[in-house]
Amino acid sequence: MGKKRIQQLLENLDTLHQADIHNAAAIYSVAQVAVNQLEAQAAATTPNLAGVLPASAAVQWTRASLEHHYGPFNQCRKAAKARGIRFRKTPSWVQLVAAFNCFETLQALIQQYLANQPQPDLKGVKMEFPLS
């Protein structure tokens, strides 16, 4: 292969490389516009839960407060079961406290949602939502 042919191939390669860079930039621009539009739609349709939570949901349980309110571990488990909190296996104190806190927050959200958008057909209905 001659020097002239190698030079021509290198120039073609450089031209193709520049075209690839241009195409990649165009694809990135289109993708970024799509991502921005999706984020805007998600922000418009997803409520800001920080402003939605009632003040009662701000109460945070601790191990000490659970023990004070319900008694020892087995009594706290019974209280959790009575509220509809179920565990696959025996929970640790950390899981029990987290479950009570999550339950209180979700319960407050549900009550507020139902107050804002009443659903009379749901009267007497009990729902369970697995978290894992």
C-alpha cells in the first residue's frame, strides 16, 4: 500500500470519526430532552409528600416509647399484629420500631387521602400492602 493510499484512509477515518462525534452529540441531545420531559411529567404527577404529611405522622416511635406504651417485646408484637403489621419471621427491635413508624406515616397519608377524595365504597375494607 502506498503512502498516498494510507493518507487517504487516515483522512477517511478522521472524517468518519468526526461524523460519529456529531451523531453521538445529536443522540445525547435528543435523549436529554426526553429525560427532561419525563422528569417534568413525573414532577407534575407525583405529589410532594413532605407537604402532605399531617403533623400526627411526625411522631416517631423508639424502642423505649414502644416499651413504655405497650410493654415488653411480645406485647409490642401483639400490638403490631392488632394493627395489621405482619412479619415473615420474628422481627428485631429495629424492625419493630421501623414497622410502627412506617405504619403511622402510611396510615396518616391514607386517612388524609380518603378525607380529600372520599371513597364510600371502601367502607369496611381492610387492605394489606407487602413492602418486600
